[in-house]
Amino acid sequence: MEEILAKLLVANSKVIQQGTKELKEAFKKPEAIPALCEVIVSSPNSQIRQSAAVLLRRKLGKKRQWSKLNVETRNRIKQGMLQALVSEQEKLVKNAIAQFIGIIGKHEFPDNTWPEVLQFIHTLCSSDHIFDRELGMYTLSIMTEISQGSYINHADAFAILFTNILNTLPELNSNLAYYTVVTMNNLVSVIAGHQQMVNVYHNLLPRILEIINAFSQEDEKRACELFEILEELIEYAVAVVVPHVRLIVDMCLRIGGDSSMPTTVQIKAISVVGWLIRSKGKVIQKNKLVEPIINVLIQLMAQQPDDDVNEEYFLGDPDQFTSITIATQTLDLIALHIPSEKVVPYLLTRVEPAIQGNDIYAQKAAYLSLAVLAEGCSERIRHKYLEPFLKCVCNAIHNPNAVVRNAAFFALGQFAEHLQPEISQYAAELLPVLFEYLGQVYAQMEKDKTESASLDRLFYALETFCENLDEGLMPYLPTLMDRLFVALDPTGWSMQLKRIALSTLGSAASAVKEGLLPYFQKIIEILNVYINADPNSEIHQLQSYAIEALAVIAQFIGVDNFKPLAAESLQFGLKVLDDTDDPDVRKSVYALFAALAIVMKEEISPVLPKVVEQMISSIQSSEGIVTHYEEEEKEDLDVYAELSDDDEEEEEDLDVASSSSADSTHCRYSVENSYNEEKEQACLALREICINTGNSFLPYIEKSFEEIFKLINYPQEDIRKASVEALLQFCIALHKMNSTETKQALYKALQMFIPKCAELIRTDEERSVVMCCLDAYALLLDEVKSGVLVGEGHREAIMNCVIDVLTLKTMCQDTDLDVNHENADEEGEAEQDELLLESAGDVIPKFAAAIAPDDFMLYFPNILQLMTQRTKKQNSISQRSFAYGTLAECMKSLDVYVEKFNQHLLHLWLTGAKDAADEVRNNAIFGLGEMILHGKDRIFPFYQDILQSLSAAVAKESHAGTLDNICGALAKMIIVNSSGIPLEQVFPVFIQRLPLREDFQENEAVIKCFFGLYRQGNSVLRDHLSDVIKIVVQIYQRKQFPNDETQNLLVEFIKTVNRDFSEEFGNAVSSLGPEVTESLQNLFAS
């Protein structure tokens, strides 16, 4: 064996080839492994000893290969290698043996079949010689990479070991320090339930930070690896991190903001800050770290990028991060996870000077900052800053420098996406500016025959604005279509321009819908050119974009308008599906099928077998999965010097036979975006087909449900959400089919879906996924009602999840300060966290409506307490409004049990009626009216107090919606107990405030109140009959009735009054004009 290995070490390729051949032959015999072990301990040549150890590590690196050896051979190898490690004097050989021992330890330690190895490592780590300690810890770092749970039984020994080593380090940037932290990182995932280990990690964390800091200055690769212990601790044992948050953030900001540091290290440092913001935003606030973090992020965002023209602001793939993109994304996390009042005012103190200065990169950073605030701080911006923000960005659109201009376009696009509906009011100012600039870009492109640096950002702003304007886009549609037709000319030279124009066409179609009809024929002609382009032509690459545009047009142009093209489009889609392997094209065809289902309804049924089968195939597919092996970096696992290239190639060659197994090779997996998007679209398309094809989809529901259910824990959040939405629709469809068979299928589906949503609500880290699941509960309860709760444990699953969200106990919430909810409120919530709470609150009234009042009464005390906390003045307007609104909607389901809570509720409503915020007063008074209506005689004792409060409120109220709800509350008092109030004084004031201005839902109570008094023959109503006639006729004329029941009651009342008091009715109506008179004549004639 030694002679064979010697041939692998010479410089002659023919000799190496001969040696490789002989080695492969030798490995076919069982004695090859013991022979290599013998070489390690007996060869005088250190290179040969090292090669033997490396070959053993590679050959036995996979557990199945190790297990093929008989027990006696394995025991001899284990004993011999420990002795060899002690006896070996050469560093490189010693390292190679240590690696081999580490690999064996991986295989043996989980089954506790090699107890001697830990004692051996402990002896090494206790040695006076630094190299022994390094070797011991290195070996342990290899062993602890897998089966970490098996090591927790030795926590006491590890606690002493880590403490002794880290507190006696000769140098912070030593190999010993590195391997110790790597070993500690390997064990992080199992320490959470072990208090002693948590304490050790907590005590050693400052020392670990010193080590990370030392490596950051000298060893880029190792520094990045060491930062991972912070990320792991945040994820698995955050209690270790919380007391040291200031220390961690200070270090990360110092490293992240230091331009002399390697970029990868800067990125790692800032990404740790991002992890902390996501998981412990309240601790960040408490330590007053928000402002220092913002300072460093803006500094990084203001750097000059490598490519001014094609600069990326956001990148999803960590391998492509730059210090600028990580800063932008971290600022986005601040906006999403920190209360906006702690972010926006301070950020503006940094943005304003930058905008006024002359540094174009500082200006770019300022506009990017405004852009990334738009989603997380949308409510505050919409209510306090929208106009100045827009003015500032519009000025920047005219900046002569593309760097500034592009950032401004990006900001405008973000505003259009997240600051609705208020931003649409500025369409008249913004769209002409965009059209004008687009004209200039076209002219410049035609002149220079180069694509503008601002093209993508400009169209992003234009597209998002159009998409969210809806019919408000109509006045600008002629100009927009002129611009788009120029861009879509198939003979044009710019593929980039065509691509983004096709996308913008879809946005315009979804906004104006049938308003696109004048351009419909020309659009279809142009799309056909792209869709049917020769596969060898340049424009064929745009086929998927053209099909997606066609799908959007089919969906929104109107069923009757697209119907003549439906059959042809369907056959085209089927043909493309047969001919393509491109996931982007398949995705676009799925979107087309979904749109055609809307147009064709059950007429699409004949092709469903093929269509559904293909979509299920995409859902099941593992196409696009990419495996990333660490060893592909061509860096061997040796501690110090690596083998020569020739040796390493030999290693690779020798292991070809077993390379399919990854049980000893570090790897991670990713899925190419196109395949993810295909899966997502398949889910959404199946959902849409289910909605529109009725019973025709029944044969496919079970299989679709089963396969999509498997995606519900998929790594990508968009696919998890699409899965939940599709499964929800399948349940609703089964309910609507309403046969014995489908009822059984529904209950089976719900037994899977309800618990799975509960699991996601508690454990998913993405708030958007949790909100999707809560919305699914709300929609299910709304549609299926009590049927949702038939399954065992479903009632508890749903309500316990709602309570967990409201008490901040789910994985995606910051749970630091939830011990005392009142203190938590003082910190405030990020706007996105408030949206999550509101999603949970939306479930409550629908849950209440699905169960009996005597059951709901048992849940209500807890709900009342939680909602009362959110009505306190330190909470945001939206939280106070949400709490009052949720309680108000519970009154109907509480019914007579209102009596048990009337004192508490009345105090709440009357306090809310005095709130400074319009929407809070509005909801509080609506709740008061609902309590009156459903509490009936239980509320009579409080009528005087209620009337006094309403009288005080109506005298000074200016908000239309709140005035309407005051009228509604008075109407409900009259409905329930007209004799309990002084109608002579109240009724004249009441009708002075009618008809309603804004909240026409309350017209239901108003009409019932009038009709009730009329049927009683009430003299007060008779005295004011002329005014009442005018009010109800105007309600009818303006169609301000909230539902069919109210409309029928209104018509009956009008006809009754006209019959009984025809002269007075005629006189009252005549004062309202001929149009009203004619409308009533038509009503009476019908």
C-alpha cells in the first residue's frame, strides 16, 4: 500500500495514473482499509502518512461505508487512530488523523459506541501544549457537526471545557479560539432546554464577541463563519443574547460600518443586526439602538456601488448581497418591526440634509430610505408625511444624474404600492410627470440606440401607480396606451423595453378592466406576434411575458368581450404546455388557464384532466433544486496546510462511486426562482379553477388538496401562502356542493387544514403567512360557519391561536415584553405587528357567529380584557379603533349575555366616544348602538346616561361617519324602547342629522326605527312626517341601503306612507325635484 501511495505523490502524471489504478484495485479488497491504517502509524514518509489519513477520511466519510466494516476492524481503527494522534509529531499528519477521528466520531458517538473518544479529547484539551488543545477542539468541532442531541448528556464536561479554554486563550485570533467557537456553534440548537449550558453561553458571549472582532480584522472566511454563532443563538437560544444586545449591536455596527473591513464581513455583521431587529425589536428599542443602527445603514447606503447604472437595491440571494443591499434590507426590517414613531422622525433628520447637499450618493441613500419606509410605516406616512414625501421625490425625478433619478423612481413605485389609497389622489400631478419623462427616455433611446439607465425604475413606478389607480387611470389611459404601443412595436430593437411594457400592459388591464376595450383588438394583434414568434427569433424570449399579459386581459376585459377568443386561447395554451420545458412559460400558461376558467366557467371542464394533471406535476416536481456543497469551494478540511492539487483530485476520483450520498458532506439546497414561481402559480390557478368551475372540479379536489397540502411547510413564504389560499378554497367549494359525499370530504379536509393552520400560526416566522392562516379561519367561519367547528378540537385550535396572537406568543412576534401586557403597549407595536393583531381580531366576530351565545359568553371575558388593553390612549389610533370595532361586532353574538358585561362595556363605549381620533369615536359609538340593540331591556337602566353622552357628542361632532353612528345609536334606542326616551326632544334633533352622509350601514336601523314608530302610530313621528318622507325618499333615490332586506323594508315604508298620507307625501316629494318624482312614479307603477 505504501508503494501505491508513493506513486500518487510524484510529479509524473503517468505514474500518478498508474498509482490511481492500483489504488482502485486495492480498494476492492477488504484488507485495504487496515493497510492504510498501518501506513499511518508505520511509514517514515510524512506525506504518505498524511495521504493515508486523508484517503481513509474520504473512503469512510459516509456512514454506510463505515458500517460495512466488521466490528473488530472498526474497534481496531478507533483504538489505533487515537494512539496515532498522540504519537504523531508532524502537524499536517496530526491534523489529517484528527479529521479522520472526527469523521468516525460522527458515526459512532450518537450510538454511544465510542465513549473513549470524549475522554481522549478532554485529555488533549487539558494539555499544556497549545497544539494538543487545538487538535482536541478541532476533532470535537468535526464530531459535533451532526447528532448534536447526543452531546447534551455531557453538558457538565462541555461547560467546564468551553469556559477553561476561552478564558485562557493565548491569542483571540488563534486556531484554538476558532475551533472552540465553531464547536459551541454546532451545539447551539440543543442548549435551549438546558439551563446550565444557557448560562455558560451567556457568560462566555462577551469573550466570543472579542474573538469574532479579532478574526474580522485578519481572516475574512473564518470571521464570517464565527458570526454564525450569533445568528444561531438568536434563532435557538435567544435568552443567551438578550442581555448582551447592546454589546452585540455595537460590535456589529463598528465592523459593518468600517470600510476597511472585507465586504463579506461587513455584510455578516449587518445581517446579525437584521436578525436581532426581526426577533427582538423591543429589546433594540429599550437599549436605544434604533438611531445608531439607522446612522450606519444610511452611511452604507450612501456608498458608491460597483455599477451605477445597474445597481441593485434589494437582492434575495445572500450570495449576491452587497454592503448597500444588506443596509437597505436591514432598514426595511426596521420599518417593518419597529414602531413608526421611533423610525420616521429620526430618519428624516438624516434624510433632509442629504437631499439638500451635493453628494449624489447621499441623495440616493436618502430616497432609498424613504422608499423602504413605505411598507412598514405606511400608516404614519399616509397621515402625516405623504405630501412632502411626494414633493421631494418628484423633484428628484428631474435630477440630471441617473443615480439620484433611479432611486426617486424606485421610491415612487414603493409609494404607489404601499401608500394607497391616499397616493391615488395625486395622480393628476404624478402621472403627467412620468409620461413626460418617458417621452424623453424614448427620444434619447432612439437617438443613442442604447437602453436608458432609468428604464426599469421608471416603468416600475409607472406600473405600480397604474395597478393601484383602478378606474382612476381612465383619464390617463390614452396617453399611457400611446406610450405602451410605441414600446411594444415588435420591430423595435430594445428587448428590455418590450419586456417591461408587457408587464405594464397587464397592470393597466387589471386597473381599468373593460375600459381597455377601445384598444383590445390592437393589443391582441400585438400579443399574437410575441406569443406565436418563431422559436429562433429574438422576441420569442418574451413569450411568457406576452402570455401573462393575455391572461390578465382575459381576466379583466369582461367575460363577454373575451369569450370569442377563449376556445382558441385554450387550445393554444394546451399546445404550449406540450411543447415547453421552461418553468416561466408553464407559469404563464397556468395563469392563462386560471383566467380562462373565469371566462368559460364549466365550459373549460373537458380539458381539466390534462390541465390539472400538469399543474399537480409542477406542484410535485423537484426540478430546479440546486445542491451547494461546501467542498466545491476546493478547500480541503485540513486544519493547516492542504494536500497538493494532485492529491485532492485523487481524493475526488476515489470517491466517485459513493458521491451520491451526502451524509458526510456539508451541503445546502436551493430552488431556482422560476420553479418556485411555477409551483406558486399552479396553486393559485387550481384555486381559481375551483372557484369558477363548480361541481366540475369535484373529481380533482381530493388529489389537489393532498398534493398542495404537502407544500404548506415549503421554505418559500409565497408558496406557503398560495397553498393556504388554495386549500381554503377547496374547503369552501366542498361546503357549497352540499352533498353527503362532499360533506364527508369537507370534514376530512378540515381535520387536516384547521390543525395545520394552527401550527403555522404558532410556528411560522413570517407574519404574512400567519395573517394568511388567520384570514383563512375568518373566511371559513364566514362561509362554512358552525361546520368548521364540528371536528374534535377545532374550536379550541382556532380560538387559542387568536388568543396567542393577541398575547404576542407566536414565533413571528417579539415576545420579550409580554409578561406585562400594559408595559408592552407602552413600547408600541410596529405597524405590521398591528396588522397581525387585527387579522386575529377579525376571526373573533365570525367565530362568535358560528357558536351559540351561551358558548360565546364563556370566551368573551378573555376577549374583553385583551381588547380593553388595546383601547388605552398609549396605543395607536388603528389599535384603539380595531379594539372597539372588534368588540362592537361581538354584540350580536353575545345577545342577552350583554347584561353580564354592560357596566364594563358602557364605560368603554362612553370613553371611546370622547377619543381624539375620528375612527375611534366612530367605532365606539357603533359599539354602543350594537349593545343597545342586542342587549334590549338589560340596557334600559342606562338610557339616561347614554342619551346625555350622545347629546354631548352630537353637539360638537364634525366627522361624518361618527355623526352617522350617533344617528344609528339613537335609532337603535328607539327600535328597542321608544318609550324609554323623551322623543319630543330627541326626535327633532335626530332627523336634523339625516339623511346619513357616509356610513349607510346605519340606514338599516334608521328605516326600522321610522317604520316601527309609524306602525305604533307615534304622534311625534306624525308631527315630523314631511321631514321623514323627504329623508326616506332621498335614501331610496341615492340607493343608500346596505342590503336587500333594508331595501325591501324601505320600499314598503314609502308605499305605506304614500297610501296613508298621499297628499302630504306628494307635497314633500315635490320639493325634491322632478327626477325624484319620476323615480317614485316608476316605483309605484311596478
